Amino acid sequence: MTEKRSLTSEEISAIVDGFEPIDWVQMELLAKLPFEKRLIPGLNAQEFAMAALRGTFRNKFPELSMPEINMKVLAYLTPVRMETK
């Protein structure tokens, strides 16, 4: 079994070539936070994305009620596998 090791900054930069530069200060700050607090930025981003999608669906389907729009958002974001018989 191979031993796990941390990637160097050069290795990480090679992987993410073409993306925005890595904010190492932000990464260090996040690494020092407890796990439950590191989740908060991701949850905030998810909430923002869902609100944006909800607004898009509200403009595209003005005749639908808010519960119907919420169901469209969930259907769009949730992979559902339907079995065919």
C-alpha cells in the first residue's frame, strides 16, 4: 500500500492550471476551522445557486406556484433514476 502524502504547491498548481490562482491564506484559514464551520461556505454557495435557479424558473414559468417551482428546482438538481419495465 502506498503512503499518503500532501501535494506540493507546484503539484496543485499543475492540476488546477487554467483556474483562478489559489488563495493560500484563505486555504490556511479554512484548514484551521473545525469541520462543521468549513461546511458553511459550501452551504451558502448551494443556497445561492438554488435561489438563482428558483428565480430563473419563476421568470420562465410565471404561472407556477412557489411549491411547484421548488419541485422543479429539486428535480433539476437531484438525479432521479426511473426504472423502465
